Amino acid sequence: MSLVKRNNQRSLADPWRDLFDVENFFPEWPAVKRNSLPAVNVSEDDKGYAIEVIAPGFKKDDFKINVHDDILTISAENKSESTEKDDKRQYNRREYNYSSITRSFHLPENAKDDAISANYNDGILKLSIPKTKTETKASKEIKIE
């Protein structure tokens, strides 16, 4: 296998190339999509900062939000298992699903670390980070409302 991406020109001299080309055989692995970074919107006004994390499919309890040394870390983990049995046929099916996300943000000096609030509704996690004139540093886990 080569690390250099080839163009899609066919060659009569190499008929086995497409057979062993993993990218053509498995064009998009579902696991790669599940572990990708979520979309994030960051905004600022006179009172503070707002972060919106687009994370559908998660529940409020799946999230863990921590702040430590001016680093805000948002992570979520979702595990599910489904089992299907059919008495008419002789088979069982068991599927596992796992998805996780993690994003970290370096907070500015004027962010009030100890007053961060979070809310999760309709697949969007919203964090509100107020501004302060004096520098504050906190280490804590943030509860989602």
C-alpha cells in the first residue's frame, strides 16, 4: 500500500490495484464519522462569551464539562446496545454503538471561570461564560441545567 493518493486512471498493467485499495473498498467508515469533532459556534458580547456545541444524539447526562487552569473541556460519551431475536428464524443479532466527542478551549484572561453555566436542549449544548475585570481561575466540573 502506498501513502500517496493516486488518481482514478485505470491501467491495464495493474489490474489488482483497485482490489487492494482500501479507500475504494471502504469509502466511508461509520466509526470515523461518529468520532469526528462537533460543530461549535463561539460568540462574544459586552457581558461575556457564548459557546454552542452542536451534538445531536446525546443526552444531558452523557456530557462532562470541566474547567482547569483556564482550559474548558467539553466531552460526551454515548454507548448503546441493541439485541434482536426472532423465533421464526434461527439467528440473533447484537449491535453495539459507541460515540464520543471532546473539545477543549483556552479561556481568555477576562473570563470568569467560576461562573460558567451550561444548558442542553434539542441537540445543542449552550455554555455561557461571563466576563470579569479581575482574573479568576477555577477548577471545577460544570453541571448542565
